[in-house]
Amino acid sequence: MAAAPDSGSFAQLADRLARWSAEQADLRRPRGSGRQLERELTRRVDGIYTRLGAFVAPPGTSEASALEWLLDNHYVVRGGLNQLRQDLPRGHFAHLPAVRDAVGDPVPRLLHVTTLLLEACGLPLDVDRLVAALDQVQQRMPLGLSELWALPALLRAELLGLLVDAAQGMLQPGAPGDDATAGSGRASAPGSVISSCIISLRQLAALQWVDVVERTSRVEAALREDPAGVYAAMDPASRDRYRRAVEEIAWCSGTEETRVAQAVVELSASQPPDSATRRHVGFYLTDDGREPFEQQLEARPAGIERFRRWLRRHPTGFYLGLILTPAGLLLVTAALLLAEQGLALDWIVPFVLVAVVPAISMATIVGNWLVTQLFAPQLLPALDFEAGIAANCTTVVLYRRSSAVRPRPVTWRATSRSATSVTRTRR
């Protein structure tokens, strides 16, 4: 990890980060990958635990306490590595803004931000201080959504690196890792650093990071100004889908995510008051208004996305062609093979007619599989009724499967906290 200067207040930290980032050359693709980082940490952790088997610490010493922490919390360390592997898939660094390191190589700027955040917050990690520091950073140097979602993984990587350095210093006094730990400004005793890192890893594992993202994201703050007043009332999955749409448009247009979010709010606010659909930001992020909005920002989606959109505009022809084309090829191939064997036409035609149904069935199976590979399921946006049903959202739907018998009067009362549970009473 990159070395960081001494930390002051959160505001000073944010100003320092903003000035430092502005001085760096912005690059599109940093070198290295999350997998390389995870593999290196795994190698170092495995080496530490291998050496612990032969390490003997005098009872009652700090080394004995540190050894106990490491052995009793091996599952915490291993869980941090597993989570790091899941959160930093191959190629993830390529989507993070990059800066040049000390030797001029492009690296994700989030690596430096993570180091400075931990310096400002101290160990063990305090979530409230972390959120306060991150909010200050966001005000002066807005982080992208991909950076916010990658931050807990890099925090784990930084904590695991500190833990390994402290353990190295304990197993081999005077080693470089021991000196680095002592000079970090957090704690000089390896046992104290090890216990603090493990406590911090536990806190990160229990933290609902989506809450941190929504509290600190500038994109989230902008979208909550939705003129229709709907976005803030939506469930977390729907809000995340809208934020991802902002991230995609920003990536394709080269525009900052915060600017994209502000632009979609401004466009929604410019619509007539009686146009409820067009005054909702979702119309321009996930509905028919997205392509005109992308054109306004001069965004150019990837080729595969343009191909998917073309297929969605011609669904019937695409699906029928996906089934009939391979089915026809199968039947023609079978007929040619039979003719090559010298079978008379009077026999080939009935055989082909009989084979039509199985050929179409096989083509349908393959076609349905291809559709699932081309198009991911799209969840419908939904409102959040966890805290109860709002007065302006009360809705009743009565459904009768048969009208042969005259229905008795039915009264429905919304009594549950959930939108899916109601009480039905007969009179």
C-alpha cells in the first residue's frame, strides 16, 4: 500500500486528498488486479499460520496474547480473504479511476484513499468515524459508485496487510514488518495491532455497506431530489438499479456520475407537472427515456448493449428466427442425408413432416437458453413498505376465479406492515 502523510481532522484529510488527486494524471486502466492483491495476501497469511505452529510464546506476555488472537480468529482472517476474493473479481481495477504512484505506474486512487482513511480513523476501526471521514472526502473529491462498493474490500486488504506485518514482527523481531508497524502511528506493539485488525475485520463483516453507500454517495443525494418524489420511497434493490444505470451512462459518456445524476433530475423537473411518468428519474434511467437521455450526454453504449437493444425492438422476429432457423437447418440436413442414402422422395417428405415437432422442440430449448444468456432478468421497480403502507399507497385488488356463483360481499382492510398481507372479513 502507498505511504500516507500524518492525518489531521477529517476536513483536512479531504482537502489533502482532493489536492493530491487533482495533481495526478487521470488514467483509464490501472495496472494489476484485485486477484493479484488477494493472492499475495493469501500467500502471506498462509506463511504466517504455517510458522505459528513452531512458535512458542512465554505465558503472560503480549506475544502469547497475540498468538491466541491469531489462532482463535483464524476463521475471521480466512473469511476476510474469501470476501476479498468475491468483492474484487478479475478486471475490477480496470473500472476504478487511476492515478500514478511514486514510480509513475497507474494504480487505483482508492488504494491511497483507503490508507489515509484508516490513518484518520485509527484502529480498531470505528464505523461512525469512517462514515464521517468518507463524507468529508465525498464533499471535496467525490468517489465513484464503483469506488464506494470496492472500498470495504480494500479496507479488508489494508487490515490484513497490517495484521501480517504485525505477525511478521512478532515471529521475527526486528523484521521490516515490525518497523513498519511501529512507524504507522497506530500502535507499536504487534499484539495490539493484531487484536485491533481482527476486531476491525469483524466490524466490517457485520456492517451493512449499502447503508454507508447511501449515506455518503453524492449520486444518491442527487437522485433523492427526484421531482416525482418516488425515488426516496423505493426499496434498496430498486434504488441500486437506478444508481447502476447512472454509473453505466457516466462510463459510456465520460461524464462524472454526480453530473449525470444532476442532469437526469434537471431533465425530469423540466417536464410538465401533469406528466407524472416523465417527471420520475427512472423514466430516463431504466425506461423509454434512457436512449434520448444518453444521446443528450453523447453516451455511446458498448456494442453488445446496442445489439441487445436492437433485439428488444424486434422481439417477435428475433425469437421466431431463433427457433425456426435451427429447426429448419436440422430438417434440411436430415432430408439431404436421407437423399444421399438413396431414399425416395415419397419417404423423405413424411419423415421430415414427422420430425418437425421434435426439431422445433429442440430448437426451442436451445433458443430459450440463448435468451437467458443474452438478457438478464429485470426486476420491476418497487416501493419500500417495510415501515408500513403509506396513506397514498393503499390499494385493494379483488379477484374472483369464477363468476358462476354470486359472490358475497367482501371487505378488505390493510392491517399488516407488509404490502403482501391483508385481513379478509366476510359479512
